[in-house]
Amino acid sequence: MPDQNRPLVVHIDAKESPLEPERAALAGIDCEIISIAVSSEGEIIEAVKDATVILNDHSPVTAAMVDQLTNCKLIIRYGHGYDTVDVDACTEAGIIVTNIAGSTSEEVSNHALTLMLASAREIKRLDLATTSGRWGEVYSRSILNHIYGETVGIVGFGWIGRAMARKCKALGMNVLVNDPHVGEHLAVEYGVEFTSKDDLLKRSDYITLHVPHLEDTHHFIDANALETMKPSAYLINTSRGPVVDEKALVHALQNKQIAGAGIDVYEEEPLSLDNPILKMENVICTPHVAGSSEVGWEIIRRRAGEEAARVLRGNRPNVVVNPEVLGRI
């Protein structure tokens, strides 16, 4: 049984963790810190029902779970995305939700850039042909894309989108941005052009997605969007799978409505081996690892511990996903 007089910090994930960076950040605070392996809704509820702070790698936290939280002040979602947490239910319950925004912006933007460049230069198709003895089928002086002077459309201009813009500008690309939630003064700072969704789809040679999965971004790229894109354009997704209508994407690729795609996230994960995307030479697939690096993961864990420490000291965390909750607590 937890000590009712001490705050309880509970880490939930598929496996238990020793929590060294988190414990170091919480040093000096009189609290109990535990890690519990969970694999079902019932196990999650049992693990966190007495928690003051929940450290959540990627486990779902539903409204039904939130109803069981009697002591919780803070839920920390490791990484950028927080779509696994019912933020509205947390707000109603007076629970702060925070993510570790900006922690892996360089990793994710590097991964998106890698997928874009590999798509532009058709690396997957060339590698498969070269390593299977089909050199003559693909050798040419007049194939592949130039990149310099071409146009990239960035959807979402938060930490990752801005890092992506900086790198694409360094390659001499024209950068279009669609994000109604940020000030257009950033266009001057980053040397980009803000435009509508439709205009971005029509003009871009590459479209790269950097938005969270929310109600207004669900299937942001749907059949209509894919029909609007250039037949020579590539789609890059390192955000969340449901931001793209995957069935519509498969149809567009099969019918050559777009040139190809680089994808790190999917509507269902892990990917089924019968997913047609896996059979396409013009689609590069990676297993939801865009934000991955040893350094980045250490930063996420340390910052999660620091946010927990701030709240346990009675302070506001640096990042608040649901700031409206602050008026309720």
C-alpha cells in the first residue's frame, strides 16, 4: 500500500523501468516513485488509481480511467503526441496534461528529411534493383528529382515543422506552410510562405506532416487531398497514422495519383504483413521510430521527471496541453 502522506509518482508502460533519469530529477522531493508494467485497461486503472503524478510512455488513458483517479494532479505523456490521453476528461477532472514538446524535434525532422530525400532520389527502388542484379533497368542520367529549387509543403509549424523548414531552406528549397494555429510573423523569421491547405497541396513537390492527431486533423490527407496533389509529388508522414486516410493513400499510389510516400506512422500499428504498402517500391516504411535516439530518449525521461518535480513543488509545469485546467485547480 502506498503511503497516503507522500505523493505517489507512477510510471506505466509495457515493461517496468528503473527510472534513473526521472528519479534524479525528483531527488530532494519526498515522494514515492514506482514503475508498473501494464497491458490492459484494468491493469492501468489498478496501477494509477492512487497516483499523484502519472508518467505515461504511450498507454491509453481514457475517460473511464480518469474517473477512477482520485488524487491525480498531473499526467505526463512522454514525447510530442498526446492523442492516447483523453485531454477533455482530464480537464474536467482538474488534471494537468503535459507532453515533452520539443524534446525530439531534431530527430523527427531529420527522419522526415531522410524519407523525403530517399523518396526524391528513389533510393528504395534503386537499391532493390541494384542488389537483385537489375542494374540495367534503373541506370539512367535523366531520372530522379533535383531537390534544389523544388517546393516542400509543411503541414504544422510547431517545434518539428520549424526544424524541418530550417533544414529544407538549407537545401535551397521553397517552403510552404499550412498552420492556422501559429502567427504568420513566423513566415519572415523562417523565410517561408504561409498558405491555404488547397494551395499547398497543389503547389508542393513534397508534403510533410507535422501535426498531432486531433479531431480536426483526422484524415487531413484524404482522397480529395490526394487527388489535389501533383502526380509527381511525394507524401511524408512522421506525425500520426490517422492523419492520413491509409486506404485512400493506397488507392492513390496504386493509381499513380502521386509519385510515392515515406511513412513512419500508420493507422494500425504494428503493420500487418498483408498491408499493400509493404509491397510498393515507391513507398519507404519505417516502424514509428522518427523520434528515436539514445540522447533524445534520455532528454524525454529527464524532462518528464523535471515536470513532475515542478508540480509536486506547487509550481506550473513548463508545458501545459490543457491550460484551461489551470483555472479549475
